[in-house]
Amino acid sequence: MPTKYFLTLVLTSLLMGGSFYTLAQKEKIEGEDRLSVFKNYPVPHEKDMIFYIQKSFNTNTVVYAANFGADGKLDPKEPVKVYWIRYQEGGERKELKYIEQKFGYGVNSKPLKEKPNSYLFTLVSLKKMHFVITQDKNGEVKVATTINKKPAHIDRVFVTAEHVSLLPKIFSVEVFGRELKSHKFVYEKFIHNEK
């Protein structure tokens, strides 16, 4: 990822707030051991998938995938498509409900003016984390973010929550990925701040 786009990502992260705070983690002790939270969960293998979210209270999975227009480029109106795989309903694929888009799992995106076919996006429920999705001239899509202060690819997310109403009460969000250059495992945990 070019330095100026990484700096855009970092600066935007510093300027934007959110309702979570981060905990420093020891990679080997806390991070890789935490992969066990995905044990007994299905692994989605969706076309153009960027990453996915799974939750503590059921196996239904939210998938984030690159979304293309008729020209084969990222769709400027919706470069990232978000949908459910309802494993508890026979693996049926379903669109997010309006409230889930606006307050739960939806995405806000805007184009990066300096680089064609590239977009900065955030998740509506985790505004502290920023992503850049880009498509090179060969059509390959890449996504970059910052995980535990390191430039990284995101693989998956685990949300510890309780389903008490229309939207779940979130206690923590754990992000799992790989560093951009070294491909080493990287992990970060966000604790929900009730204030």
C-alpha cells in the first residue's frame, strides 16, 4: 500500500471517534490463542469475500464482499456489499435489514480522490477502524486497515454480545488479520465503552 494511503488511513483513524476503546494485546498469548473462539463455527467461502463477522450468540455470519459494477470495476455507489449467511436457517443468504445497515453491520464509504477505483470505508458500529479497498489494473481487489497499530489485511472478526433486543448488546469486538508485508498474525480487541 503506498505511504500516502496508509497515512490517510492512520490520520482518519486518529480524527474519528467511536464507542469502543482498544486494549494493547500480547500477540502470542492473547491473540493467536483467541482463534479458538471460531471453533465449531462454519467458515464461509463466498465469492469476492473480504472478511466476515461471527458472533458469540449464534453461528449466523455477516459477510463483507467486494461489489462490482457492470464495467467490472468496484461499484462507486456500493464498493462493499454486506449480507448474512444464515447458517441457522440452512445457510440461506439474506440482505441486512435497514436497522442492521444503519446501526449494526452496515458500511459507509467514500472515494479516494488521489487513486481511481479506491475507496475509504468504515463499519457503522466500529467507526474507529478504517479500511481502504482498491482494485488494481489487473482487477485484483486489496483491502488494508490498521490492526494493533500495524498495516494489515483483515481476515475475520468475532463479536461477544448478548441478543437482548432488535440489535445485540455488544461487549467486545476482536479483529484478526495479517500484517501487509510480513503476513504475520495480528490481533486487536475493542471493549465496548458504556459511557
